[in-house]
Amino acid sequence: MWTNFSQGPFNFLLVLICFLGGTVFSIAQKGEIGGERATIRNQIGLRHDNDFILLTDRYYTAGLFLTYRHRLEKGLFNSENEQLTFSLGQEIITPSYLITEDVQLLDRAYVGFSALRSGWSRVGRNSLIEANFLLGLAGKASGAGSLQRWYHHSVMKTETPTWVGEMENSVHYNLYTRYLYEWQLVPNPFSIHIAAQSQFAFGTRDIYVHPELVAYFGRRNPLSASIAHNQIGSTDSEIFFALRGGYRLVGHNGLLEGNALGDDSVLLVASNTEVVYAGFDFQWRYGRNDYWVGVRYNSPEFEGARSHQYVILSYTRGF
């Protein structure tokens, strides 16, 4: 019966886009997205990623991130549009077959990853530049395996993933940079923005180049104050949805291939050098509160793998 669900996520996403598109257009036209107006310089938020809602439990299956952002009064370039970001997160990545003690039956290794990420960004009139540094720990010491086993056993009351052949403990450090340029094609109340961005990663976990195009539809703040690009400083309301597509040229994927400096794990898998990404987002800023629901899709990341999708749920509060 599971074959009937193969098109389910895509049909669900199509219906969701149509419904939210009509809702956003109606609300934006009426201007019923009020909320207090103020200037804020701090924000804290919680994000959870999970694929279970889309009826899968494999590959990147869950992630939890606690993030703090601070808007500088005068940044490195004496600009008011500079931000600092600090994020603590944990990711759980599993093979497609969870209930086995035989490593040879696994299509990839179990791996947990916990990391601290710090970042800086600066926004111009139509552009954004961002740099992030990540320091993380992969393997049993990340605690991700213990968390998933507890969740399946105590909360879901299902068979517990074995985590046999889990990737060995390894320290990772990575640099991520992003440059974005955005065009506004149609003004509010139902605006259309197009953004082109390029991401570059280099380190022991990730090496890749990732260009991407994103289209935004709805009531949007300017780039320097929009939740579309994680910018704080304004509580002017926004409500919009976005469609995105990207292509990643992969040099190294440390959560498949192990640490780029060397890894003794029993199961390491070569990564595909080309991966396609797509996504949908619905975001709403109401006063000091930001809400985000997203869906992400990627083509197979290694030979013999299947495509994958997961849901993003996020809430942040400004102060």
C-alpha cells in the first residue's frame, strides 16, 4: 500500500501552495496583517526539521536548532544592517533500513551531528553577504543516536533503530558563505521578488558550491528587514510564500564519506557529485513573532539512494 504515497507529498504540496497562495493574496489585499510596530535588535527561535510528517523515516530524518540573532547598531562597516547569529543544533541521519544488526544491509551509516554555528551578515539595498563558521561533533558523542532510540522506544512505542555501524566520533569545522541579490518585480500589497544566491562551503564536513533561485509572492518587507532572509530590526508585518530550486556541485559530504581529513568508520559511502534541491516556504511576521513552515526536497545524495523530503517548523520571538 505504500506505493500509493509516492506522489502524496507532491500532491499535498500542490494543494498547500494553491490554498496558501489564495490566503496570502486575500489577506495582503485587505491589509489584515497588523501587529505592533517597533525596532528590535534581538531574536531567539526554535526550529525543528522532520520527515515523519511526509511518511518517511530515513536519511536526514530530524533536526533541532536553537538560534539567537543580534542586530548591530554599528557593525564592522559602520552599517546598521549587520547581524550576528549563534545557533546550537543537532541532526539525525539514518539509513533507509533501520531494524537490522547487519551492517552489510545498510545503504549508508547512521550518524548524529551536534554543532555550534556562529555567523555574520551584512545587507545592502538589494544584496546580502553572509559568512558562518561551524564547529561540530559527529558520531556517538553527539548524543543523536541516544535521543532517537529514546524517542522511538518511549514516545512512538515502535521498534528502536539499532544504530549498528554508527559513524565514529569526529570533530568537524566548516566555513559557509552566501551572496544574494534580489529584484522586486511587483510592489506590495501582493509583491513578487526574485532572488539569486550562491552558497559556498569548505571544511571537514562539507565542500560544495550551491547556486539557487527563489521567488517570493505576498506582502514583503525590504530585504534589510525581511524574515525571508532572517533579518530582524522591524516588526512591520509580512505574509508570503516562496518557491525555490537549486543545484549543488558536491566536493565532499562528511556525513556520508566521513571526515575529510580521515575517518575510520566501518561504513563510508561516496557522495553523488550533483544534487538537485527544491522547496516551498510559508512565512508570517506578526509583531515580534515570526512563523515559518517549509518543505524541502533533494534528489538522491549517493548511488542507490532515493530522493528525500522533510518539513521545517520554526517559531522565533523578537525582543
